[in-house]
Amino acid sequence: METATEVQRERMYGQLTDAVDLSIDKDIYRQMLKP
């Protein structure tokens, strides 16, 4: 059984990694758009 804090921590960590992935994707997208 996971405690509530562990679940919250995993959820927060997942949101952080999603945000990082999005920012990295944006950077790559910008570089691709550059001539």
C-alpha cells in the first residue's frame, strides 16, 4: 500500500517531467523552425 504522500509525490513528479518534456519539445521545435 502506498501512502497518500507517496502518491502525491509521484503525481507531482509526473507533472514536473511532463512540463520538462514539453519545454524540451518546444526548444526542438523552435530549432527546427529556424532557417
